[in-house]
Amino acid sequence: MDATYTALGKHGYADLTIQTIADEFSKSKSLLYYHYDAKDDLLVDFLDWLVEEFASEVGADPAGNPEDRVRDLFEMLVPEDDGSEGIRLSLLELRMRAPRDERFAKRFDALDERVQAEFAAAVREGIARDRFRDVDAEFVADTLYSLATGTTVRRLTTDYDGESAQRGLDDVIDRLRA
Amino acid sequence: MDATYTALGKHGYADLTIQTIADEFSKSKSLLYYHYDAKDDLLVDFLDWLVEEFASEVGADPAGNPEDRVRDLFEMLVPEDDGSEGIRLSLLELRMRAPRDERFAKRFDALDERVQAEFAAAVREGIARDRFRDVDAEFVADTLYSLATGTTVRRLTTDYDGESAQRGLDDVIDRLRA
């Protein structure tokens, strides 16, 4: 899965092959060929792994207060100039395959549900702890996730600097505060 | 350009060929082959055409009041169940090529600047006509465009229904009102 992550980030979906993944794989390459006939089969398993990774990352050590939990999640979704552009772009390319391949559709549904649930849980925690007003947590979660997704798409594909996304996040949090 | 629009919506970027475009073309097919060696050359011209189409569509008959102008633009960007899903998905696939091909990058920069400028112009018009508070029009435009883009990506690739985007738009407009 690490090898797939690296190869996908380097080559993008279109130029990814089992061979380019094998090139990043320190263990037996024949093992990889034994398990996977086609790159899409491997990518389906990769997406399952990614959903698990995401779930364990956000679940492991949630920030001390609900506001930081919302911020941390938003910032995890929006790329910085941190070298993650390749893998993020490739994941968007994979996402575009969802309407044409239901195996991908199922994984992106699962991923998005997980992200949405995490945003909503952070907002609900803020309400329960009297930090946030009694808002519709699912609606706020939707807004934050769409804002993060749109910012990511624009940052990766145009010269948009994404600065206003941070300000947009501050705005949403200001309005959440009790 | 109409033939390209139709073929791209039907086949998506990966399966698009000059032949699939020629199949939608009522005039001389040899003319098409004479002008374009590769599908990407044709798609670059297609994107130029699309930016022009967008500019003339939003410029031709702006809604009577600034609020409707903002709404009309937002709704133009977010897909309804209107059969436009194919072409919208294919345009997102093209957009993902921008970081790997600067000809595409240039066109999506131009398109996004045009959309951003139109949102900002609508907000500034609202301020000038005392319908909206004296907000930062560029920031509001960025927020609306990212929200619309993220909603579109999620709607096209998962079972997200996009309902909260309409509510998000209402929210933004409520806060704009003077």
C-alpha cells in the first residue's frame, strides 16, 4: 500500500502500472503480480486501506478542544506546499472514475461519509461542551467539506493560492462560537 | 466545438478520440482530421471556446437584481439532475490534467478567473446598490466558487445529494444583505 501511495503520487492514475508500483516495492515483486492482475484491482484495495488510515488518524488523537478538532480536519484536507500535491491530484483522478466504476464509487462514498461524520462529530462535541451554538452539525459539516474539496481542486489545478479558505474556515468557526 | 462537447460528455476524456468527435460532426470529417492531429490540441481549442461561451452567457443578460445574479451563477456551476453530469465530469477530468499540461493549466486559470470575476462583480453591484453590506467581494466570490466546486465534485462522484449547498448559498446571501 505504501508502494502504491508513492507510485500513484509520482505517476498519476493514467501512467500508473503494476510495474511502476512494483518499482517502489521492497519485497517480492512476483508477490505483487501474483495478487493483482490489473492496476484497478490494486487501487480498490488501496482505497480501502486509505479509508482505514484516515479513520485511525482522525480517531487516534483528537485535538483537545472541538475548535481545533474542526481546524485540524479541515487542514488535513487542504494541501499545503508540502509535496502532497501529486498524491492529492491522483486521488482526485481516481475519484473521477467513480461514476464509471462502482468499485471506486463505493470507496469514495465510504471515504466521504467518514470525513463528513468526523466534521459532524467535532461540531456536536463543541455543542455538548457549550463551546458552539446549537447548530445543525450535519449542515456545518457539509459546508466545511465542500469548501475544503473545492479549495483543493482549485489549488491543485489553477494558480489560486487558497488563502481565502483559511479565512472562510475562521468565519465558519466564528459563527459557531457560543 | 458542439461535436466535441457531445462526444466528451458521452465518452469522457480517457475514451475520447478524434474519431468519436468526428462521429458527432455533421460536416466534413476530413476537415477535422486536417486541423487536429491529437485530441489534446482539439481540447485546448474547445476550452478556449468554453471560456468564451461562459463569458457571453453570463454577460448577455445579467439578472435584474444582484442577489439573483449571484444565485444564477452558483446554480449554473452546480449540476442538477439535468443530463449535464457527463460533460461536467469530463471537464473535471480535463481540469486534473492542468498540472501535467500547461496548455490546460492556462485555460482553467482563465476560466476560474472569469467565474471569480463574475461572482465578485455581482457582489460589488449589490454593495453599490445598497442591497448588500460593504463586504470583501473577492473573498465572498472565493467562498462561493469553492463551495460550488466542492459540491459539484461530491455530487458527481458520490451519493451526496447536494441539498445543503442550496442552504449554504442562502446562508451566504442572508449574511450579505444590508
